[in-house]
Amino acid sequence: MQDFISRARAAESALRELFPPTPLQSNLHLSERFGADILLKREDLTPVRSYKLRGAFNAMRKVLAERPDQRLFVCASAGNHAQGVAYVCRHFGVNGVVFMPVTTPRQKIDKTRTFGGDNIEIRLIGDYFDDTLSSAQAYCAEAGGHFLAPFDDSDVIEGQASVAVEFMDALDAPPDMVILPVGGGGLAAGVVSVLKAAAPETKAIFVEPAGGASLAAAVAAGGPVTLPKVNSFVDGAAVARIGEKTFAALAGIDPASVLAAPEDRICATMLEMLNVEGIVLEPAGALAVDVLPVLADQIRGKRVVCVTSGGNFDFERLPEVKERAQRYSGVKKYFILRLPQRPGALRDFLDLLGPDDDIARFEYLKKSARNFGTVLIGIETSRADNFPALFARMDAQGLVHRDITDDVVLSEFLI
């Protein structure tokens, strides 16, 4: 294990060619809220706004040290790994071919191209990542390139471990707890490997999106398993199967240390960090902060490091994030209302609204052969406890209504 730390330190030292250590910042807002010393390891402040640059750099550095004539590197990614590979291709002056799904947002494609410049080629292939990955691997074998895996690679894990080297060097004593986001497991595997040797008393907490809990599934099964379905909202951590090498490094962790973060709650955390702290986090980057309320009793009076793993957030997604955050916090609801088809019925309903209730959406279908019309209505209010009072007034008036806020099928189709 000490040998691993030596390699992680070598990776951390070599990274200074690209950027200084990312800040380890004490966050007053979170510290006061939870009665703890909350420190944010700001991986959202690397040159590509993600820790992925570390693993890509270390892997490429070591390949070129052994094979200086290797001039072609290939990867498959729709996000932060692609940007990290592109950046280091330009740094080392080698060629890279980045495979991305056809459905990749233009913003991510453009950023990858900006980082790589003339050193990279982007190929858009496949509607789904599995198709993209198989095409990338086939091309790599045919062209004699070196495939840069996003997480399940020893050199990548070693590079991600430099995160732990930096925050340990920045502290006068090991933290009581480190909270780590988990997707494929590269960051978690690297950090935990350092902690086992340098700070075995430090507790590690692992957080993955509820719609992509591949680590929890692997812990339960005793080995990596493929999830039948993954929610892609937390795109930086939405991984159907944790890596074999990464899971081996995490073997023996306490199942209770693996937490799932609901996607809508993550949205509320992202908005809080943006509005209160001015920190832009992507969904995966907010995972470590998101579980602090769940851990409130455990962290009081403790020193806690949260790794904010990425800040590549497309602001075109902000309306969706706000919508999901409001629904999670209970201040916005959608429901279907049966409204009598008579003059004044709408006015009667509006009179039931409280002073803080605001109509955010209203769709009314009137059918001449019926006595009732159907209304799809969205209401925003200032406090979640305003809704029970509103629904009580509606019930008293005999208005039939159905809350569809948490009905996945209906809400996705209608909202």
C-alpha cells in the first residue's frame, strides 16, 4: 500500500505541469448549518472543471514514458473524461480520437474540441453509450491506438488518488470523514487506497445517484453487476456497472457507508450551492454535499472533506433543475382537476387559492358533450405546508383532483 502512495505522489507531482493543487476550502455556510468543519475539495476548479483530467494525464504520462512512439490515444465518453483526454492530448502533442454518442449535447462536444484543438478528432457514433464504446474499442484495435478507460484502469485510479494526496498535505491532521461521489469508482478507489495507508481512522462515505447505484449493487452481490436500468440525469456518475479494478480496491467497505442520492434532491443541493455560495456544480459534482443532511448526527463537531467532483453544468438545464428542486422540496405540485363546465367555475376555483399560491401551468380541455372539463394545473407556493390547506378547501367545495407530481409516467408525459 505504501508503494501505491508513492505512485500517487508521483502522479500528483507530475500534475503540476498542468495546474496547481485544487483548493481545499472551508465552507462557512455548510459548517454553521451542520455544526461541523466542512471542507470542499474543489475539483470543479481544474482546467477542465473535473477531476477526470488527473487520471487521463497519469495514464497517458505512463504510457508515453514506456512507449514514446505511441502517438494515438482513443477514448469513449460523453462528458468529463472526453474533455480530460482532449486536454492531455494537446499537452503531450499526441493525437486523440474521442468517440461520443450522437445524442451528446453540443456544449460538451464544443468544449472537448476547444481543449484538444487540432490534436483530436471527435467521432459521433451510436445513440447509446454501449454502441459508442464498442465502436471506439474496435477502431482502437484496428488503428493501433492506446485505449484510455474512464475509470477501470490502474493508472487512472492512481491519477485520481492525487486528490487525496493534495487534501492530506493541506491538512494538519487527517479528517474525520471524507465523502466521495461514485460512478465507475475511479476516484473512490484512488482516495480510499491512500486513506487505508495514510489515515486508516478516517471514515469514507460513498455517494451514488439513486438511479445508478452500481456500487451498492456490487457490495450486495459480492462483485460488480450490471444494473438493468440507469437514470442518466446525473450523467457524470450514471454508470450501470462499477469497474472490476475499482471494486477490488473498495472490497470490504461497510454497506452502510454507501448512500444513494435521489436525483430531485440533488437538484435542490445544486441550487443551494449556486444561490448561496455562487458555486456551479454539475449533478455528479453535488453528490458529496447532497448527503450532508443525512449524515447530520454523524458529522456534528467533526472535520469533513467533501469532494465536489465537477462543475461542467450546461445552464440550458437550469429550468429542469429548478423544476425538480421545487417538486422535491414540496413547493410545486401538479394535479389534474375536474372542473364543472359552467360559467364562473374557474373563478370559484381561483378564489380557493391562498395569497402565496401561484399558477405556473394551466391547460383546460372543454368538451361540449360533457358536464365536466379536465384541467392540468401546476401550482407554486412559498411553503410546502400550504398545499394541505389548499386541497382541504378544494375537497370542501367538492372538487375532484389527483396529485400527479410523483407519478413518473404521467408527469413525464404531461409535464
